[in-house]
Amino acid sequence: MLDKRRLHGHGSSPCTLTFAVTLAVFCCLSIWMLTGAPNTLTTMPAQVTVPGYTLLVPDNVSALPQPYSLSELPSSDETTLIDITNFRFVINHDPCNRTQPLLLTLIHSAPDNYAKRQVVRETWGKHTSEMIVLFLIGVTDQYKSDVIEEDRQYGDIIQGNFLDAYRNMTYKHVMALKWATYHCPSAKYILKLDDDVFVNIPAMVDFLKRGLSPWGARRLILCDPLSTAAVKRSWRSKWRVSPQEYPGRHYPAYCAGWAVLYSPDSVFLLYREAQREPYFWIDDVHITAKVNIP
């Protein structure tokens, strides 16, 4: 259903890293459940009879409360991105005003990754009535005019006013959660991806409708869970983290960020907590480990 690879444009080098995640493997998942205690999440094992999430069906969809309320956020939240207090969307769109998608797909990209975005647009990301696909980027002076022209042509770019840099990935991830929270609360499911991931859309839609529910879910996060990952200290590693940045030797359990499927209430909860946490540049850890998830 999901295939992560280095997508490349015509004439460039082929992929050097490929691995596939089938539906069976993908179901080795993290399911987190909001407990009665405020602001806490508890890891729940996947169970056949008593899952830690709720699937919406016609009998309960009207009885359950709305997934979240923006009134739970501080009044300054809309213009705040973690420690950026003057945040705004440089480029923005509101496609969810016209439809209520089964799947909102938010793809982390970079301004210079035009070729990867084109691969998505020309293959699995082609528009369907059940899915919205958007690319999230930061700003760079070098590609400013190119990005404006690309968005004028395709209308599928969301850009925030932070520098697009490797150590700013957490801004991009939290921006994705912010955008979904404010601009697409009607989405049944939200899929966060890297721009080198291939999605088998027929299999994904079938999984959402038949494996889960076409009406959506609550308290749901599906991902590739990582546990006891060692903190990199070597200067040769691009993931090096200093003891001042993170004093522990291992990270708590967290979701690998290349593909994460959320229900909208989970997006809101993770977004709210990520906004409160001090900035940590490894976004997977900041979003799904540092925010009080065991």
C-alpha cells in the first residue's frame, strides 16, 4: 500500500533506497488512546476485540462529540508556530471549503523538490473526489519565483514563513497539523507523508472504507512505530543531537515520520501539545514522542 523510495525525475539517478510496507506490516501499528486524565496519552496495544480507537458508523457518528474545538487553543495560536510568534501562510488554499475529503494528504516537500512533486502529481496524486493532496514547504529566496509560478499552475502548495532548512523540519510538521486543524476539520482521515513515498490509492481507499470506516475514526494513529532508538552523538551523523539538545541516550517510542495516518482529533491533540513544547528539530520525536506520549 505504501512504498518509500527516492523518487527521481527523468534523467536523474535511480532510487538507492527502497522498502515496501504492505498492509499486513502497516497494521503493526501504534494506537494511542486519550485517557480520562487531561493532556495525557496512553499507548494501547492493537487488539481485535477492544481496539484503542473508535470507528465511526451511522449509529454513533451523530452521538459522538465533534473531534475538537478551536476554543481550546490560546487566542494567539493562529499566528504562533511553536516559538515563532508572527507565523503566517505565505501561500495558502482552502480546498476543504468545497468538499469533505475521505483522505487529506499532506506531503512534506522542499522548494527545490519540484521533480518529486511532479512524480506525485502525475501518478498516485492525481485528483480524485475522495482525496486532497497538498505539498508543504518553507521559504527560500532562491526558489521564490519558481514556487509562485508552480502554485499558480497547480494550486496545491502550502507555504509557511519560516526558512526551509533541515533543522526546521519540526516547523513544517507542526504547520501541517496546524493547517489540517484550522483549514480541513471535515477530513475523515489525514495522511502525512514525505515526498518520496508512493501510495497505492485504490488499496488505501479500500483500507479506509473497509478496514476502518468511511465515516472516519477517533483516537487513531497508524504508523511505523520505533522504540528505544539511540540518540546520535557522532559528528558524522546528520541526525547528531548534542547532550544539551537532548540529554537522554534513547528516545521514547515515536512514529517514523515518512508516513503517518491520523484521525482529526488525534491531529488536534498532537498539534496542541506540540505547540506547547520547546522546539526540538527532529520532528518525529517532537510530535509523537516529546509530547507526553510514552
